[in-house]
Amino acid sequence: MISKLFKRQEQIIKAVGVVGLWILATAYVIHIYVRPFSFALLDSFIHTLFIIGGFVLLENVFRFYVPRSANLWLAFILPLFLTAIVLFLGSFGLQLLLDETEAYLEFIDQSYALRGLLILILFASWGILLWMDGQLEDQLKTRQREAMIQQMTKDAELSLLRQKLQPHFLFNSLNSISALVKNNPDQARQMVIQLSDFLRGTIQKDDRKWLKMEEEVAFLNLFLDIEMIRFGHRLQVIFNLDEEAVALRLPQLMIQPLLENALKHGLYGLTGEVIIKLDISKAGSFLEIRISNPFDPQAGKVKGAGFGLQAVKRRLYLLFGRNDLLICTAEKDVFTVTLKIPQTYDPDSNH
Amino acid sequence: MIRILIIDDEPLARQLVLEYLEDYSEFHVIKECQDGFEGLKAIQEHEPDLVFLDVQMPKINGFEMLELIDNPPAVIFTTAFDEFALKAFDAHAIDYLLKPFSKERFSKALDKFCQMEKKPWQLQEMLKLDAARGQNTDRVVVKVRNEIKIIPFQQIKYLEANDDYVNLYTSEGKFLKNKTLRFFETVLDSDLFVRVHRSYIVKVNEINKIEPYEKEGYLIKLKTGESIPVSKTGLPRLKAVLGY
């Protein structure tokens, strides 16, 4: 607090004024008991100087070490210790300056207890003030830092979860294009454009900006078109979008990872024809997406699968603070995931 | 003439290999297959000289298919991305083609095949590597007469060494697999399966009780009644997993 004072000139003047007044006031009180006034002034001046010194010392100690509540006694021991030093230095200084003036020295001896008490109260109050100030600042900083760290980890995690693109999809699609180039150049070019548009849809944007349903549907169709070029001979997708759901919005890349997961398990878990169903509808205040794929209950699951589901689940938790928005059910040989998006999005705000 | 088989679940991927092969009159494609089941059948029926084999395929992958063949043919793998497999390829395969691959790269693979044809074939060695498979699955594929059976690890009750093979016991019976017990010890979850004997690995959940047997010996009784011996080195391992 004292160090803060030195930053602004008018405050220094004020502080010097206050100290001057204090010296005069205490000198006046002393002079009631013992004369002459000049001695009282000297007494007051010397002690005040030492007390200010003690204040500076205390503040510096507290700046580097703020006692936790467990060892708060330090905040009281220190003022006691300082009081003793000031008393000793004060009387020693006065004895040096006022040798031979016995009446005054006698007064000093008599007033030890009172002086001590007064100085102790001053130091103790100062100590408590500093401690409270430190605590407040500490708490404020910790809270700010915690909030910042939370936001940063949340953002990082969200972008990581969104950008986990399946390399298989990308490289196999490129291989398909390579195969098409010679025999069917037009379709090759079309697939290059579809793949580019799809990739563009997987990057960019933050989670606070929600997509319109038509944008999402266009994006999903790009993905499905590419998969149909690769697997059209055995893949059939039944896509049903309810009219009520057309006006709704959703965060980007929520459905596609689930769809990709369904395609993967259907196409790689089984041989022969695979039918995937995708239903988008409105259910109360939720957007509901239901995706089902056939699977082989006899075969062991392939490790690493289910990452797509986990990532979506985690994102839902980070965005909505809820764990019940993604539900998986396996019935006989059909696996179904149901995704619910609360329609809390307000296009006018940033959140 | 060199007789070739192409196994890949994507028609366009097969088409590309066919197209690249057009310029080589000595290579003749005898058949195309779209999954491991068709592939297995075709290999046994036609005994091709060279197979182009995709890794990620429906139901069983390329490695799992090869494991089921006693005398596998020469193989060039075609794959999009498989970091486990890549290590194995480097060491033992004729070659591997990372999709998408160029015609030049494809020609190099064919050259390699022509040069290596006389050398001893190392595919079996490759398949023994943990890296080739096992690390990223939790199942095993076996052949029962002419059927292919996929056994998830969780269905295995216990395993028994049988020369160069392993007997897998599930509730459906006994299955023979051309792997060592040592291999299974490394790929099975060590919290669920314990090697209790030189010749046995047991699933902990299947244990009913452990009885003293002869002098200082122990015998595991399974819930389904079978008895399995515990060796001196197996006992502390068993205790560690059971936590006493």
C-alpha cells in the first residue's frame, strides 16, 4: 500500500501531510504530560519515523509471504516484535539526543507501557489490513485464472474433438478419384469438388455459431454422396427429414461423426447389402436425430471404434453440461444412436 | 504367366489395380474378390501367384484372412492408413502400397515381386509379429472345417498350448489357432487373463475355486467344471491378479 502511494505525486503530498499532522497531534498529547514542546516534538518525530519504517517492513514481508489461515499467528507475532524494536530504538535515540535531560528520560521510562500498547495497535491494524488486502487480491486473481484456464481447455478440447477426421475416409476417397480419372473424368472432377466442400465443412467455425438445418443437410449429403461412390454397390441410406425440423439449428459436426460411425460398423462389420437409416425430427424443445445401422452381435468390437461416439458425447457435455443427450441402444442386430440437441440457441446473442 | 488375385471391398480400388496392370501382359488377373471370405475361398481354389490385398475389409481384415491359410501366397498389401501394419510391412512384406498410389510406385512393387519370387517367403514370420495384428483388436479368427469363426477375447474361458498351436476354449467348445500361447499372453488383457502354467492361460472370471493338489501344488476349478493346473511360477501371478 505504501509502495502504491509513490506512484502518484498528489498522494505523496497527502501522505506527508497526514504524517505531519500525526506528529503534531502526538507531540501535543505528549507535551501535556512533559515539557518543553520541542522535546515532545522530537520524541513524536523519532517514533513516527520508526513506525513508518516498521510499516514498510511489514508490507514487504506480506508482499512475499501472505500467511494462510493456519499460521495467522505470524501476523500478530510480527507486530509485537516490531513494537519492541521501535520502543528500544526510540528510547535509545532520545537518550542519545537528550542526554542529561533527566526529567524527560524519566517520562520515557514511565510511559513505556502506554507507548508500547499504542505502537502495537498501530502495527497490528496495519498487519490485518495488509493481510485482508492480500487475501482479496489473491482470491480475485485465482478466480480469474481458473475461469481463463477452464475456457482455454474447453476451447482446445472442443476443437480437438471436432477435427478428428478419419484418415481412412480421406485416403480411400482420393484413391477412388485416382481410379475414376481415366475412365470417368467428369465424375472424378465432381468427386474432387464434393470432397473439397466436405473438408471445408469440417474445418472453420466455432461451436457457438450454430448451423441452419439446410446447411447441415447439404453437408451430410456431400458426405453420403462420397460414400455412395465408394460403396454404392452395397450401401443404401434412407434419409428422412421432418418438416418441423427444417427450421431448427444445431452445432456443426454433430451428426456426421455418428453417421460415419454407423457406416463404418455397417460396412465393415457385415458383408452384403447394408441399410443405414437417418431420421431428423423435432421432439418437444429438442432436435432429435436417430441413426441406425445393422451390426453383427457375434463379432467382437474393433478397438478404437466408438471414438466418434465418445467425442460427440464429450462435446455435448461441454456445450450443454448434460450427459443424457446421446443414447445408444442395440436391439438384436440393429444399433441405434439417438442424439438430442436442446433448442436453446438464440441467434441474437453470441452464446 | 503370373496369376493374380485382387481382394478389396471397394470396386473403384480394384478397378485401379486392373487399370495399372493393363500394361503388363505377363500378369493375368484371374479373379476379383470383395471381402476376406471370398478371398479365402479363391486363394484355396485358384492358388494364385500374387495377391493384392486390402487391409480394412468387411468382417475379417486382410491379416485375419491370411492367418487362416496354411501356405499363403505372395502378397502386396494395399491400404489407406494403418500405422501398426506399416511396421510389419517394412520388415517382412514384399511391398505395400499406400492409397492413393502412383503407377510408378505400383511398377516398383511388381519389380520387387519378380526379384523376390525365388527367395524364401517371410509372410508367416510377419504374421507372428504382434504389430501385424492383435494390438488393435480384441478378437481372434479361426477356421472350423470350412467355416470362419470370429471369437471375441471375452468369450474365451481358457487357452491351452498344443505344440505350435493353441486350443481356445469357449462355451461353444474347443478351437484350434495357429498362434503360440506366448502371443496370446501379450495381446490378452492382463487384468482378465492370467498365465497360470507353462501350458495354460485362464480367464479370471471363470474361476470357481482354487484347491490344493498333491504336494505344494494347486488346481483351479472353473465354474463349468474343468480343472487347470497351477505351476509354481503361475501361483504368484494368480495371487497378484486376484489381489491376495
